[in-house]
Amino acid sequence: MDTTTADPLVGRLLDGRYRIESRIARGGMATVYLALDIRLDRTVALKVMHRSLAEDPAFVRRFIGEAKSVASLSHPNVVHVFDQGTDNDVVYLSMEYVPGRTLRDILRERGRLPAREALEIMIPVLAALGAAHQAGMVHRDVKPENVLMTDDGRVKVVDFGLAKAIEATNQTRTGVMIGTVGYMAPEQVITGAADVRSDVYAAGIMLFELVTGQQPYDGETPMSVAYRHVHDTVPAPSSVAPEVPPLVDTLVASATAREPEHRPADATAMLVAAVDAHRMLPRTTIPPGTGPVMSHSQPLAAPHATMALPQGAYPGPGPGPGMAAPPHGAHSGAASMPQPAPAHTLVQPRAEAPERRRGFRPNWFLVALAVAMVAAVGVTGWYFAQPEYVKVPDLIGQNLAVAEKNLAGAGLLVRKADGQYDEKVAEGLVLSTDPAANVELEKGSTITVVLSLGPKRIVVPNVEGKTANEARAEIAKAGLNVGGVKRLANPDVERDKVIRTSPQAGEKLKEGTKVVIYVSAGLTMPDVGGMPKDQAAEFLTRQGFQVQVNEVDDDAEPCTVIAQAPKAKAEVDKGAQVMVTVSRCQSDIWDFFRRHGEARDDEQFALVPGVIGKNVNDAKAELEALGFQVRVQRLGGGGVVQYQRPLPNSERPAGSLVYLWQ
């Protein structure tokens, strides 16, 4: 069953401003609706409190005060509160509409998250809580259900101050704890009091759940879980999921200390610790797969390695420009080669016995040394000439400035391509890169970045006063579809000309959305069937018609309209001739009722009160309370009774039918 269609608030204009379009979600304290703020022409989320809360004056007073405080909190990771109001029995908040999912939805889908990803969610959550704490506010109900993940990757925290308003209700006076027991700090369980460190505790529990996929405590009843929060120490996440790094264990342990004074002072202090932990978590880089590459820690084997120079034969200079000296006790590829001897060492053997040389007798030591040097230079040159590879960072969802900074840090260049429209990625954020994230490239390569132009929206053109065909062409040219043409009676707009469209001119719609055109039918013939003769004639004359009345014998109630020409709803011109046919009037109305078996001589009669000018609903209720049946017919009025039959102060048998025209 579609619960939205059964919801009485859907379709209602709340407080004369918010048109409720559909129901988004229903929780324990409120229902959230998608609505259009017709005053500012923007989509909002309306959080409507459940009736049991709205009927509590203490809650309403506290709720209004908390709403004003939260509305003053402006932070990119906080769902902004626009407005608060009441409409009869409805108490509501108007908030920023954030399309996406809750963190709870993501946990249900994925089970648990890697430590880095969990911290990347917690950091903006803590930033939002920190801003609230510095403004003197406490959330009191931090949990994955109150964290929204937008379609373009942003993190938003919702429901600041709502739990505090709930504390003012009668519900708390019966011993009910306000909050979610799985995330409650020990002091909340014991005393019901909560401060900024209670939010820190709940954030620590949420981090535990993100990296393990479960809460630290479970039990058969909420009270058993609450007992464990008071008396147990939250276990290390790695005891549940061994791959969780110690840095996260430490962060969770600090945030969930049983004594508040042992926790970070507020969410900002925990934020600093979370950022440090994220920064220190290791990254794994896969080396390029373009062939064998030797590590700097592995010595390169040279030809004729068995021939070594005496120790100290080549002290050698230090590293040349651009080459680092090998660390003490280690060997670089070049350093493991036999080193060439200084010039004086090489010349001396030749000078000692020049006269003994007959013919060419090669010095095999020098030959071997030369070969070794050439081999060393060749292999070393190959090694150091290998390009340095880097991974393309994931830039999706970042703004251009951040993306350029991340690429520069990786040693890559950026080229900005033409933007593209996208329904999920906000305008100005990175939509795609070429090559994509995690592809390995030579350092210095260029990455093409495509920025999102945001969702493509088309403004509904203003086609008022045009013909239907002209309006069709203009709407189609704009990139929208015509959802139909409907005719409406409108004496003020020339027949066959456009009155308006739905959605209205100026609204921004998705490409291809259907737009309905409303065309004027000019003046249409009102339906006066069943009206008393004099009332029908008066009404038609006031509408500008020339009225002719024809009385005939008929079984209908005397002096009431039984036919009209032109027929009801026919398109007519102002000043047209109208013929109304009425049943013949007679002085003894009771004779008519007796003949039709609707009255007896001994029957009691009731006086029909005059309700002309009253609200039609009030008039109907008044007549039904007197035992009359009521039928309401529409003449195009605004909910006020214009005519009635029987006439005011007429007598009728009990249970008679009374007609009202509005």
C-alpha cells in the first residue's frame, strides 16, 4: 500500500506557505515530508512532530526556543533550519532538503567500513558537533540515523536540539530516558544529564560501529544495554575486527571513557585527534607493472664481481649534484660496483717496466676494471633512468581548488575540460577525471578534470496569453514536454488563450518534465439545477446573462429549476440569452410533500435556519446537528454558502434534504 497517498497531510498547504508533496520518512517523534516553499520557490524538508508531542504545551514552548537556537547555527555539515511554525494541531520545522541516505542505510548495505573511510565520515560529523558545542548547544542523540550522506558525498548532521525539547514533555516525567540507548553516555543513563562530552561518547560509539559493523553492547532489553554502558569499558574495535589499526582503538577508547573528565573536552578536541589519526594511517602504493624494477635496498650484481679492488683503493668523492649519498651500512646499486682506482694508482705499473714490453701485452687487471666500470655505469644509468610513477588521487566531489592542490601534491598537472550536467554531483565539484582515480602515471603527467554544472534545470517559459499551439511549441523548444491541455472557465481571460501552466512559469524542472497547459474556456454556463426559481434568476442575472423563466407542471419540488439552456458547463458569451425551466410554483407546499409521502398530518416539522454567508462546512455541521440531510453543490464560490433550498426559516419534515450552493 502506498502510505503517502493515505497520509492526510500530503497535498495540504501548511501555514499558507508549505505545499506538502510526499512523505519521506517516519520516526518515533516526527514524520518528514518533502514540501515546496511557495513563498521562496524552493524545495524543503518539513519535520512534523507527532500529535502526542504537539498537544503538549511544554514541548511546544521548548521546541520553539530550541528551533530558534539551531536556526542560528550555520555550518556546512549541519542541516540548516529555515523556519518553525504551527498550523492548528501541526507543529513543524522547515529545514534544508538533503537528498541522499542516512549513515544507517550505508551500514545496513555495507556492514562495516575501512578505518580511513570511517574517519573521513567522522571528521565532518565532529566538525558539525564542534560548531554546536562552541555555540553552547548539545545534540544529545548522536547516531547514524541522524547523519545524512548526500548524493554528492557531503556529510550533514540533523536534529540538533530536538532531544532537549522532548525533555520538556510529560514523557520524561514517567522515567523514560531521552536518546538512543546504544549510544548513551553513562552519565545520561544515571542522571539524565548530558553535556558536550556526552556527544563525544556517542561519537566514539558511532566510530566503533562504523569500523566493526556492530555496536559494542547488545542485550535483551534496553535497560541491560544501558547497564553495560555504566559498568563496562567499551572494548577495542580490533577485538571485533582485527584489521582495525591501533590508532582507531586509541581514539575510541579516549572518546568512550566512562568518566566524562577522561574524554576529549568537546567534539572539536576529538576532531583534532581524528584528523591526526587519519593523517598517520598508512597508504599502500602498488609499484608500476611495466617490468622488473630493483629496489634501492637490493645491490646490483656486476659482471666479474669476483674481482674486487683492495679496500680503500678508491676513496671516491661524495655524491654529485642530484644524487644522494647512500646511508651508512647500506649499499646503493652504484656503490656495490668495483670502484675505479685513482689516476696515480693506474699510471704507476706502466712506468716501472716500459722497456720489458715486447709487442702488445694487455694489462688484464685494467681490462677487467674497465669492463666492470662500463657495466656498472650502464646498469646504474638504467636504474636511475626509470620514471617515477604516482597514483591519480580520487578527486570526485572536490572543488577545483582542492583538486588542483591534491594533483600538485602528487606531482601531476591539471587541465580543465568543459563542464557537464549531473543530477547527483553539485555544481563546481569534480565529476570525473581522465585518467580515473588510482591509475598509475609518470610523475608530471596531465590529468583532465571535468567539473559538474550541477543538475540540469530548465525554466518553465511564460506562455500566458498565447494560444495552446504557441504554448506547446515554446515549451517543447525549452526542452520540456506538454503533459496535456485543460480548459478552465475564466471570464477574465480571452477564450482559447493560456491562463497558466503547472508547474508555473519560472519554476526550474528536469529536462523532459511534463508541463500542463491551462487554456481559458471563457465564460461557462453555471449549473443552477435544483435551485429555487428566484435565487437562480438572481444569480444568472448577476453573471451578466439575460434570463427567461418558464414554469411547467412537474413532479419536482415546486418553484425549483428542472432544466436550463444552454446546459451546465457549456461555453457561452457574456450577455447570452438563458432559459431556465422551473416546476410550477404553488402556495401549499405541504400538499406537495403529502402527495409524495414525505409528510404526514401528525408529523413534527423543523425550522430550516438561514445559513447563507456562512462557511459551507460550518453550515453543513449546523444543519446536520438539527437532523437534516445536506447536499453541497458548487457554483464557483470560495467555500461560502451563496444560496440554499429550502429558503431560510422554512419548515420541513425531520430528516429532509437541504441543498447548499457555494
